[in-house]
Amino acid sequence: MGALTAFIQPAAQAQARTPIWGFDDVAALAKAAAGRPYEEPKAAPLPPALRELDYDQTRDIRFRPAQAHWRSEGLPFELMFFHLGGYHQSAVGIEEITPSKVQPIVYKADLFDFGRNRLPSREWGDIGFAGWRAHHVLNRPDYKDEVIAFLGASYFRAVGKGQQYGLSARGLAVDTVGGQGEEFPRFTRFWVQRPTKGEAVLTAYALLDSPRVTGAYRFDIRPGVTTTVDVRMRVFLRKPVATLGVAPLTSMFVSGENQPHPEDYRPEVHDSDGLQVALATREGRPGEWLWRPLHRPNTVQVNGFQAGRVHGFGLMQRDRRYASYEDPEARYERRPSVWVEPVGDWGAGRVELVQLPAPDETHDNIVAYWVPQGMPKVGEPMEWRYRLHWEAEREHRPPGGWAVQTRMGRGWAPLPPGEAQYVVDFDGPVLDALPADARLEAVATVGPGGALLEQHVFRNEPGGTWRMTLRVRRVHPTQPVELRAFLRRGGDALTETWTMQLPTP
């Protein structure tokens, strides 16, 4: 079954079963809202006791699992909800779609355990929820794990089997760079479709709103070893924007083998270690694969990867060894990679990577998204469909070989001023199958502002990889310098293209 067929078929089945409310209904609300001036949500003010909660106090408020929505009905999915307070001051509307009606899910204080907080919760009435999460059997047959959560602006996170929450997806990114300041649209209302017994898919709809953008979303959530989320989105502009980021991913990178932290005992600290991009041919087949290791810059760094057509992109966590992190609590080796698989032809555009300075691991500082070449006019709809893969295994990798680590620095001899050395290890099935006497070459290019001094490639016997070393010199003192390299045997490219930008002094 092809990706497009697999995407549409569950949607058609769900609409046939529940025609009372669907994507077009949400899109009608979004279109109508786009024709009106933006208004801040008119929610009842939060009780002072909730407004004043700090982060730890808010975390101490927990939903009571015994009160999970649909638990008493024995359905395959259960819903639980997040409480307002602290950073989450605005309620979202959450409604349930049944075969006969659409009904709100009402807040009640006795749904929550307030922990050590002493709050007058009986006086509040229906103040609403901050967000929601869905639970389903994932890691063992007798327990429903949390598989996806929607909380804050248009952020959501999911996990597959054996994974822990890491990076987040968003509904839309607006002017992350290139405008007069980033705007964060938020999901203001959700509609969750009640599943039937034995059903493996949970469907939800969301209404997006912000000063310049409105939108309608459909999410089809399939938990599994790799949890997938099929997204259909239709957006309308109230006002022009400079950069519209489709399928945005937000992650964290503080340190890695390419950028060790001198004061941290942990070898690496990151939710993702690189951006992976697969370009597509005109026929839609995978073309060149690109890999950009992440780093934490001193100033904002923005890179665009142009594509006439994109096969997919994602922020990936390739390093799966506990010894690479040595953190028994954070367990970064269990953080999922997220691969964005476009459904249909998205046309020309670019994958944009934004890397930000960050003081520590509590700050997300990595953003990646697709920027279409053509922008919609104000009031006109533009639609995209895609599938998000929350994966831990090597489901989406280049077919031949890929970079497994990138290191920067000197060996036994100091480097002259203005020079840098990179050591990159490649692995993969094509490389593993090479004969012992195989000869490979590194095909490396250096952009304006730099010069390639040396390049070598050899079999790294102890590591079981092929190692490439590059030594480059900065010619211009401040100009960004792009590096690209891949391994080739004869006329055949064997690996993805490794890319890097020399850090500015």
C-alpha cells in the first residue's frame, strides 16, 4: 500500500463512520476566522492561586488515571488532561465526537490529584484544561502508555515503543527568522473522535489561530514500535508573513562528540544530533541524502537546503548507545527521531535549519521546517499533508552509507591559526560489503571563504567504519564557510553527503 493510499484510506473510513463532524467543518471555522480581525482569547481569568504556581508546583498537579476518559468503556484509547497553571494560563476547548453528537469534555477538580499544593479547587467551577494526552497499549499488553500529548501553543510530542519524550512537533512556524519577530500560533480548540473497540487509530481535529494565521488540522495517530501521526493541514493568512514553516520540529542540542562540553561529565547532551534531508527526483524517488550534524552556536545560525522536490526530512537521534550520554535519568539514547514524510508533491522550497545559543539543556534551541517557494495570498487556502514517524530504529536512513560520528579538533600536532580539522566516520551496508582491498576517495568541496588543504579516507579497523579526515583553512575572517563531502568508489557515490559550516571565530 502506497503512502498516499495509506494516508487517505483511514480518513475515508472514519468519515464514513462519523459524518457528524470532520476536517471541512474545522476548515470552515478557520476560513471564517481569517476574514475577521484577530482577537485575543476571551477566557475567564485564572484563579490567583493557579496563576502564581511555579514550574514544580504545576508539575505536582497530576491527572488521576482512574478517571481517564473512555476507561470505563474499555476502549483501546484513553484520554487524560493537563491542568492550567504556571506557564499554561489559557484554556483550550476539548470536545468529543460521538456517532450522534459533538459534546464538550468538562473540567472537574476531582479529576486531578493536586499533590502538595493546597488550592481552593472546589471554588473554581469549569475552568477548562491546558491540553490533553492519549494513552494506548505500547510497551506491555496490560498497561496503556502515554503515546502523544498536546500542550502549549501548537506543540505536541509522541513516542513509539521503548522511547521517552524528546523533541516536539508544531502545527506551524511563523517568522522564526526573516520577519519582525516570531509568532506562535496556538491550537484553541480540539475535537477528538471516540474510537470503536479494537480500533488502532485515534483521530483528532484542531483549530489554529494567531494574529496573522488561522488553520484546520486533522491528526490520525497510530501507536506502535514507530508511532506515526498523519497530518492534514489547511491554513489561511490574515496578513502576510515573511517565513511560513510547514511541519516544524523543535529539539535541543547542548553538546556532542563534535562539540564536547568541558565542564559536563556526560559525553553528550542532546535530543537530536543531526538534520537529515532526502531530496527527490522529478519522478518522486529519493535522490541525494544530506546530513548536517547539529551544534550549539554562539549566535543565531540559519541554513537553508534548497530542493526542487523533497522526499523527506527530520531531526534524528542516531547515537543510541547509553555510554554516549551516561545519564540514567534523561536517557537521551531513548529519545525518538522524527522523520517528516510529505504526502504528494510539495513543489519547490527549502528545508530551513535554525540553531540558537542555549545556556543549558532546559532550552530548546534547534528548529527545522519546510518553507514553500510560493506563499498563499491573504485569505486563500493552502494545504499540506504529511506523515510524522516517531522512530528509534534505522527506519529512514540512506540506502548505502551514513555518518555515524563527526569530531572536530587537532591530533598530536597543533593546528596553525585559521585552520580546522574534521574527522568523520561512515558506516552502512554498502561499506560493510566492500572487499578488504577496496579503495575509496573522499569527494570534498569547500565554499567561498575557505580552502581545502588535505583530505584522506581509510578503513577504521578498530571502529568497524570508514574514516574521512578533512583539513581546511578559513580565508575570510568572518564569512560562513560551507563544507560538503561524501565517499565514492570509482564513479559510484556510496554514502550520504555530509555537510558542515565552519564555526565563526
